Amino acid sequence: MDLQIHTSNGLQGERSIPGDKSISHRALMIGALAEGVTRIRGLSSAADVKSTLACLKGLGVQIDTTGSETIVHGKGPRGFKRPLAPLDAGNSGTTMRLLSGILSGQRFDTTIVGDPSLSKRPMKRIIEPLRLMGANISGTADFTAPLQISSTYSLRPIEYELNLPSAQVKSTILLAGLYADGVTRVIEETPTRDHTERMLGLSVQSRGKKRSIEIKGGQKISPRNCRVPGDISAATFLIAAASIVHNSQLTLRGVGLNKTRTAVLDVFRKMHLSLNVQNEVDEGGEPMGDIAVKTSDLHSDIMLKGESVAMLIDEIPMLAVTSMFGEGSFTLRDAAELRHKESDRISAIVHNLRRLGLQVEEYPDGFAFESKKDLIGRELESYNDHRIAMAFGVAALRIPGITVRGAESVDISFPGFWDAIGA
Ligand code: S3P
């Protein structure tokens, strides 16, 4: 769907944002692994989370939805059934990777497939450690999906130092560790989102600058009711929209404020965004609060590089686009990983910024540009990537004449996004 977007006269009031996608996937999977009933409030309605839900149903897990509550009838780690058809992770890397950890420990065979975008994304990063644990997992010759996972009696515990900062790889190994004979350890040098270790109540030790996370194989998981906070990665688009559109004042309630996710707010503050975090509470192990934001006079001169990039990885498209509206420059380095997301996000962002009339330098691991006035509204490509569609959809609220192609892709993480920004 091509969406022609009109400039906005202001965004006011409150907006609801979907439940955090990362926490939603984990709440469903860990609920299914638990013995007993887990009640989840505020589960994300995003298509990616629906993919996890459908895969778990394919494994024989009963999941009911009543109003805003999702009820997972946990089967325990050994209670899943062999699926009758390949499991379909759709567009969702988190579904495919984390579920592979659980499926590697099963005593039946499974195949897990994805859509054309997911089928291009790298899976070697999980195949390698899972094989070290004794899993029978393979992909194509290029280590991409579909993934075939054959029955294993039990897995071996490993100590594994991540060679790239990835919460998905970390979580995959930890979930497989539930099926190992002993203690599995994952060591990360660069911190990444820690929802899995929080939800499973795992022991985390600091080793100098590194974190070591342990999981004991064979343990029982008790069901725990949980409330999913609003997705800060989704909130990022509304925060940016309210800050660049004149005459705006928005409040977003119950947004997740886990420290491994809030680096985006620090960069927004560096851009002189006027935002206020209020009413902070801790709900079931995940902090959350309200964010109030209003039209701001932005300044850029932003340099993102090194370790900080991993903590901002999903927010980079919106940060780059926001920076166009402030005076100064935007430089991103050390972000080659962005080329392996739902699209090659470096190339997608650079292409669209250039179409708007900016001079952009592209690097293998990032890009750089100076902001300028008089941008030209054009047809922009989303590459069927939800975060690219939303970032440039926000730009369209200020730059007349933008059409976003593949606008329906926002459903992957933020159904209702176009209404939320009044497009
Ligand atoms: C996620 C981890 C990140 C992030 C993705 C969700 C997760 O991916 O980009 O949107 O829920 O664990 P990587 O682990 O590949 O960095």
C-alpha cells in the first residue's frame, strides 16, 4: 500500500502504544515453558508477536485471549507436541531465533520457516552455539532459514562468549540451556536488552566489564503473571513526531524504561528534545513510566559509534530522521549489524535521505550527513521494513509531498501507527 501523507498541524493529547515486542515474545515463550497458567496483560498486538503465538499453538500450547489479558496454559519444557506443519516465524527474527533454542532441546523434529526478508537474515550466529550444545540444527548452505531441527535426547551445557552484541543470540542459548545437563553460561562484553534474564530470574554476575548469565538445565519454571510495558522502540516514533511537528504536546503512558532500552532518550536529550519522564514504577521486574514530549527546537551534531550502538539498534532509523530537523550533523559508525535487520537499514535510510535532497556519505558500517533546509517531498521506499516506513512517515508530517510505499509494514510492530500520527 502506498500512503500519501499530509503535513501535520500538531499532535496533542495521549496515545496508546503497543506492548513491548521483545517482552511480549518472551512472556509467551516462557509462559509456554512454565508449568501452569500465565496471565499476561498488555501483550503486543503486533504481527511479529502473533507469529510467536501461532508457532506456540503449533506446538500444542493453548493460548486464550480475553480482553486485554492473554492466558498461556504452560506445558513445561517437555510438554510440547510435534507440529504437524513447519512453524512460520513470518518476519520475526526474535521468533525464529529464540524458538530455535527451545526446539533444539525437543525429542521431535521441526522445521521453522520465515518470509522472504527473514529467510535472508543470518542464522549462523545461533546455529554455531546451538551445535556446540549438541543440537541437530541446520539451515541452507548460507546458514539462513528454513531451519531444520532434529530430535536430540539432551543438550550439553556450554560457556559461550558472544562474538557480537545480540540479545537474541544470548536468549537463544539461555533457552536451550534449559535442556542441558548442567549450567550454561553466556558472557556478554557489550550489554544488550536483559528481558530474558529478568523474566527467568537468572543469576547475572559482573566479570570486570563483562556480564555472565547462568541458567541451570532441567529446572522447572513457575508461571508468573506479568504486565507488559509499552514499547519504548514504538514510542520513539511518536516522541520524534511530537518534537518535530509544530504545536505538539503528547503524553505516552506506561512506557517501558528498562535501562537496556532507554539510550534513545539520552540521544533525544542531546538533540535538545523537550521530554519529561514521570510516574516511574516497577511492575513485575520491568520499570515503566509516562513520557511527555512537546515541540522542540532541535540541535543535532550527533555521533553514534562504539558500544552505544547496540543499545540503540532499533531506534537508529528514527534518530537519523529526527536529526534532519535540527541544525548540525549526524554520524553513525560501528553499525554494520543494521544491514542484517528486516531490511539493509543503512542502505534504506541513505537511499531515502538522498531522495529528500540530503548529501549523505555511506560507509560499510554507517552513514553521515549535514542537515539542511528545503527538503523535497518524494515517494519513499519502506523496503517492507516497519521501522523504515515509520521513520519516514514521521518525516512526512513536516515535509510536504511524501508518499511511503509498503506502508502496511508498520503492522509488524505498531498496528494503528498511521492513525496515531494522524496520517
Ligand atoms: C531483540 C533484539 C535485537 C533487536 C530486535 C529485538 C530481542 O536484535 O534488534 O528488534 O527481542 O531480543 P539482535 O539481538 O539481533 O541485536
